[in-house]
Amino acid sequence: MRFHITFLFVITSLLSCKKDIKVGEDYAFIGGEVINPNNDYVTVSSSTRSDTIALDAKNRFLFKINNLKPGLYAFAHGGEYQMVLLEPQDSIIFRLNTNDFDESLVYTGRGAKKNNYLIKMFLDNEQENQNFMNLCQYEPSRFEQILDSTRHSKLEELDEFLSSKSYSDLFKTIATTGINYNYYANKEIYPFGYYGYRNLIHYNDLPENFYSYRKDIDYNNEDLIEFYTYNKFLYSHFNNLALQRYYQTATHNDLFDRTSVIYNLEKLHLIDSLVSNSSIKNNLLKYTTRDFMSVSEDSLETHKVLNSFLEKSSSERDKNYIYSLAFSLKGLKKGKKLPKLVLVDYNDNEVVFDSIITKPTVIYFWSSSLPLLLKNSHYKVKQLKSKFPNIDFIGININDDDNTHWKKILNQYNFPVTHEFQFKYPNESLKALAISSVKKSILVTKDCKIINPNVLLYTSEFEEELAQVSKNKW
């Protein structure tokens, strides 16, 4: 409590210093203390700016953002991040424990109440989404009933919150979006979970008004460009819309193929047609193209999607990124050797793939910023190890921070450390291996030759591939 009072006193003093601050000036203060820091700085960034702020000897910081553009900012430390809404003359402070990043984050100061509301909403959505696949087992009417009830309760809570004091239209938009667009996203994803890839053609059998909310969609709200819930909805929405074009050519018994060139070209077309805001459009185009190129094994189809992206994107930076990705992917084809990259083991020894791979090996990746995937991947690997003793599994942490944080995470979850590594040069290594998601794994021979550059740990097809590799002793 003493910490909060001290910081509030400092900020109050700063705000009262009329020599430095003019009435109506667009600024905000953000400050706080990091418990168990993973490095000596934090970053605060938006789509238009990025500031790196050093921690002092007591792991505290206080920073004034001048010429503030009101909106969502990403606060990041040690590979983990959370959003904070900053508006003119906010003075937000917090105390954060990295051992429990999201759950420990509580704001105080001017602007704190709205941000604590958003944190709670984020955690509630996250908890609900963990149970989402179970909800997908329900018939459409029951599924809608549950979602509608949850949404209604949240909107009532928001109305009660807003009645306590006056809040900006921006906050109201973000809070309402967090509720509505999480609801929308779940309805867009539902047919993929309910019907599965084998019966997805029946998505047209959903009730006629199942997607009635689509008339209210705002494809171009730039205030939400950094908002996870909004982006999650947009990706899910275009994945769903493209099904109509896909099933014009697919036969009734076909297993849905998310890598279909027809399906992915249609997604790019729909994004280009429905989204006019260049920043939002370019992001959607970039990540849709990236996801396709990362799994496609057909060079002609890859070329078609690449050309479609280049025609539609107006971002030279994104085009350079996709060109670079295409170059990296060429070096990761089946039969090619892994790039020579430097890894660091738990004892700080530098090694290369050739020195640690002696039999067929699955290389999987994890990040502390995705704790659920981190835990699930390690639990899955434990199962696969017992099932396929002839195959090794190597975990690589991809965080770009100091060389102690990843070790703390392994110890925190009591995971074995003998086959765990971190990249010596994370940015270069991620680029060389074309890693855009920790869901990707790489299967190689004992000679470090690539068998499959893009496998998913959780699929039955992957286990079939492992069984074949184990049998052949590659």
C-alpha cells in the first residue's frame, strides 16, 4: 500500500506543476513496479509508436507519454504483454508479479477503474474460451441459448458499471466490443467445432438467423486495431465466409482442407472487398497469406496466393516480410538440412542441432506469453515420448529476453530441463525457421534432414506420421 501512496503522491505532484503541464495537454503517465523482473525494461507501444522504459534499481518506472493518441497500448515485459487504455491526463500505476502476469495486474490512479474492468473482462473471456470446445458439442439452439445468456449478463454488468460515473465513448466502444465481438467470434468458430472438418459442408444447416449480428459488424474501426477480441473475430469471420466459395467445388464427402488454394484466395478476396481501412486490411492480408504459405507444399499454389497478396496489400513493410518468409520456407523443404543455428541449453552451454540430434526428433516451440499452450505442449510431448520411445523431443523457448526467464518458467511448472533450449539469437532463428506460431513443430531425421517442416502436435495424422518414422528408424 505504501508503494501506491508514494507513486500517487509523485504523480499528483507532477500534475500540479503548471510550469510543465498545460490544461488540456494530451499526455498520460504510466508507472509501476515489476516483481521478479525478467529484464531491466518495459515497453509501451501502439500501432503508431513504441517506447522502451528502463526500470530503476528498485524495479520501478514512471513515464510520461506526450502527444498522446487515445487508445489501446500494449504494455510488455519479458515476453508477456497486456493491453492498457490510455486517454488524455490518465495517470496509471500498477504492481505486477511476473510469476502470475495477468492475474496479478491491478491498476491504481486516474484511469485505473476502466482498465481494471477491461482486465477482468479479458480474464473472463479467456476462461470461457478454454471451455469453448465443450460448448461446441451442443446443438445450435442450446449453444445459442448459453452464449446469449452469458452475453446478456455481461452487458447488464457493463451498464451498471457505466452508471457509476462518466466514461469516454472510446472506453464504451472497447468494453462493448469486448463483449459483443467475443460472442460474434464464438459463433463464427462454432460450425468448425460442431460439424468438424468431415461434416463442415453442413454449416449451411445452421438456423437462418444464426448470424443475424453480421449486419452490425464494423470492419474498419481503427480504434480497435490492437484489440485481440476484435482481431480474433475478423479472422474467424473471414474463415467462415470463405466456406461458401470452397464448397462450390468440394464434393460432399471431402474432408475440409484449410490449405486449399481456392479457400485461401477467397479469404483474401473477401478481406479486400469488405475492409476499407488500410491498416486493418493489410494486417488481415498479411497474416492470412503467412498462415497459408507456412503450410502449403505446392509451389504453384503458393505463388498464386503470394501474387494475390501483393496485388491487394498497400504495405511495403508487409510485402518485404512475406518475401522474406517465402525465402526462408524455400530452405525448409522436405529432405533439406536444418539451418545451422546456435542454441543455449539449461546450463548455458552453446550447442547446434547436429550436436544434440542423434535420432528422429520433433522440435517444438513455446513462449511464456502463451502459458496455456506452453503447458499443453509439454503435457502432450510427455504422452508422445512414452508412446514413441525411439523418437526424441526438443523444446525451444522463443522469448526474446534474458537467459534466465525461460529457466524460471520450466522450474515453475516442474518440467524436465534436459531437452530444453533457447535460441542464442531469437530473431534471426525465428526468421530462418519461418516460425510465426508456437503451434508449429518440425520433424527431422537423425541426420537433421527435414521430414515435415510444419506439423501439429495434437493431430491424429501427426501420430500416424510418428509411427511410420519410428518403424523406419529414420
